[in-house]
Amino acid sequence: MREEHGLDKVPEEKGGTISPDTFRRLFLLSVIANFKRGSYGLKRLHKVTYIVERSQKMKLRPFEFKKYHHGQYSETLDEIINQLITLGLVIATPLDTTIRTIFRLPDGKTIEWLEGGTRFTVSDPEAIAFVTRAFATIMPEGIAAVRYAVRTFGYLPESELLDRCYALPEFNKASFEEIIFDSNLPDEIEVPNLSEDECEELEMALNPKFISAMKKIVEGMEKSKLDLKRVKEVGAPV
């Protein structure tokens, strides 16, 4: 009788991990990708993302939000959207038309701003497909919350969207500049449904420093006067 030492068994591949910032980029990219015509205005993106995060389905909250001049606001979200633009994954297109809006707060004060400003779209929907699938794999309940929020609130008139967000009870209870809720991401996010290689691929694809370094290498090679055809291969006969 043959003894079994476990060598014939194929070990189950363990999932990998991703960093909090990679998860934030994944999350925000998935929100923008679900706007079929793009997100009109940064305030709209903040409010819809906030609506997603306050959903009971969201166990992980990527962004902190505080009570600010135009409602729920996240400084970290502003940083991440700029990173996605730098990476070339999101396009920010200035809008030709803007609408002047005056909003009256519950305490009688008024706020005035211009609606419109910038439309945010993903640069290449097909190229983003892997990223959005990855987020759906990591957090299926999260992608469901994203789709519901964009479908229900994403294309409301901006004034109506702000009205609804100002009416939320946790917003009314908060003081100006008070954190309404904070991010709760751990130092490393376990991804059991993706392999370590896939997680590393996500980290590199969504890492601004890595992409910037690669672009510089490519630009350097393109500007170089070195004729690569004249470089001898290692081990090739002279």
C-alpha cells in the first residue's frame, strides 16, 4: 500500500493582498466607470461616492468624509482622482456650460457656486474592464452599491442631489468640518479571490510612481541616440 505524504495533493493557491491606496483607486475608478456619460462635476463625484460608502453593504470605507462648504467632502478622494488622471486612467474634460446656483442652508445662510466645471470619464472602458472586474471580485456587495448609487443619484440635477445629501441625518448632526465617518481600511486588504500575481499586477498598474518611472524610461529610450541594433547580444559570437 502506497503511503501518502501529501506530495500528490495540489496545494490550494492562497489569495494575495493589496494596499489601501490601490483599493481606493480601484473603488473610485469603478464609481467613475459606472457613469456611462461621465460624472459631471467633482461635487457630484463626492456625493455619489459618499452615498455608496454609507450603504450598509459597504464593509470597507475607502474615504473619510467631513461636513464642508458644499456638503460631504473628502480630501483623500481629491488626491486619488488626481492620481487617476496622472495615470491616464481618467480624463477630466472642462465643460463649456456652467450654471450659477444659490443654495440655502437650514440655518438661513446661503452658498453660491457654479455647477458643471469638469466631466470625469474613464479613458478606455475596455482597458478598465480588468480593474472593475477585480473590484467586483474583491467586493461584490460594493459593486452592487456603486451601481445602485450611480443609477439612482448619479444623474439627478445637481441642486436636487445636494438637497438629498444635505437632508441626511448624520450630516445634519455634524458640525462644520467635523468628520462624518472615517475610512476603516486595514494596512493590507486580503483578496482571497485573486492570486498574488494578479494582486501584484493591480499594484503596478495603479501605482503612480511605477507608471511615472516606466514613462521616463520609455521617453529616455526614444530620445536616446544609442543604436540598439548595433548592441551585441550577450553570448553572441563576435
